[in-house]
Amino acid sequence: MSLIIQDSGLFSIVQSLHKRPSSSGGEYNGACDRLAHQLANQLVGNDPDALTIEMTVRPATIKFTEPTIIAYSGAEFFGTCNNQPVHPNRIYLFDRGDVLKFVDTPRGNRIYLAVAGGLKVEGPNILKPGDEVMMCRDYTSRHDELFNMLRNKNMVNWGVDTYSLVEIYISDLFHIVRRPDVSDEVYEMLESAEFKVLKEQNRVSLHLTGKKIAPAPSNIMHPGLKGGVYLAGGAPILALNDFNQSTTAEHIGTIPSYHMHKLSQKRTGSRLKFKVIDCEDSHANLYAQDLWVKSLFKAIDYKLSKELVKEKM
């Protein structure tokens, strides 16, 4: 059975955690917000790399054709189904014929919807109205326990609290790992200014407006790096997952992966500030965040295990 995309929203795409090749015409360049992708899968008992539906700015309207367990994570979009609220970072059982709709939010940009047992598409993974997304039904014993637990109620009363994610998302400050061949003057100009998102070229780049930055031009091709900070006409351009493989725009540094989660949630009009750090500092921060994410996922598993034990009593 499948999910039916009744309205595809602004931009909805079936996406993987890591970049992967596709023989069906899809472009799987990885989730922009890797944490939200993994968190949604963790809640429904999937492998972290199971496919999710990534929805940007205006999420899709989705109809379910059989009972299934879902969770979504990322921006603070709130959903509705059968006139009941559906919250991010919680677990729900949807029945056949249920329709999930979303209400716009002033905060955040993307959400990731995971379905227990996984998803797959045949053909391009960019979704349009009327498209079907197949349920893989690769159920584990944990999935069976979740279905049994939710048989008499369609939701779990707890979820990952927004305050638990404040450290990851609620900040306008972004680290830039310095390049040794870029002058200190450029970094001083970056750190002393505040920038605003002028526009997003969807999944390709964020274009900023603010103080003009003028490095000495090198007139060479630079590799396109996810998280790369480039300058074009003195304005910063921040590379997302689908950025060009190479560019003549001046590369002045890179936003480390532990800040790419919140970068992907910045929408037009959002403000950003930069702090320049060395490579060694970025490695230490990445290690600290990795420990935090593992502790979060362990806490989810512990809470679920307690719920399942209680249900059996």
C-alpha cells in the first residue's frame, strides 16, 4: 500500500540520509537537516538511513491507504488529522483514509516525515499531486510492539520536547572554519556584521544580504562543498546539499556539519551571524554534538521501552 500525495506543497521530496546513487531517476543528495531525518526515523523504530519525505516551507497534504505509524521532525509545523492536532517529534498511528495536513509556522523551514517500516518510490523522488509513495513494510519486532501499543489509542502522549532541541536549532550564530589562505580582514568583516537570508535556491544555496565582503579575487575554480561559504558580488552564499560541483565564487570557509541542521531551517528573512573557528575546534564541537545526539536517541529508546513494558502489564 502507499501514501497518496494530495497536495505536494511548495517542495516535497523523498530523501535519504546520505548521498546515494539512484537507477530510477531520483536525486538522493541527502537530507538537508540530517538530525531531523534521523530523529523521525528513530521515533518510529526505523534505521536512521531509511527514506523520509522532506518538505520545505509549505508541507504536503498526505492521505494514508492503510494503518501505519508516523512521526515527523524538524521545523515547528503543526499538523491536523480528523480535526485533531498532530505535533512534531511524537508518534502517531494513522488509519486507512486518514489525511494529514499542516499549518504554516513562522519558525523553521523543513520537516521530515518517517513511516514505520520505511518508504520507497519508483521514478523521480520529487513529489507531485497524485503521486504514490510506497510503504516498504520492513517491520521489526519493535514495530509490531508499537502497533499493538497504539491499537487502542492513536498516539503516544510524550515526545521530544522543543526545549531539548534548543541547543541545536534556536541560535543565529554559525561557525565558519577558516581557510589558511584567506586574510584575517575578511573574517573580521564577517564577524562584525549581521546578515539576512535574501532567498533560498531550493536545496542548492542560501543567498545572504548585509555588509559587503571584498576578498582579493583568485579567479580560480573552487570545489562545491556542502556548508561552503562563498562570495559573489561581495555577498555570502551558503552551499546546501545540491550545490554545484564547482564554482568561480570565492570560497572563504566552511560551516561545520554540526551547524548544518539549523542552517537548513533558516527561511527568507532569517538573521545570521558568524564566528570564525579553527579546524581543531570544529572537530571538538562535532564530537560533543555526536555524544549529545547518541544520548538523545538512547533516551527515546528508554522511554519507548518503558511504554511498551507498561502496555504488557
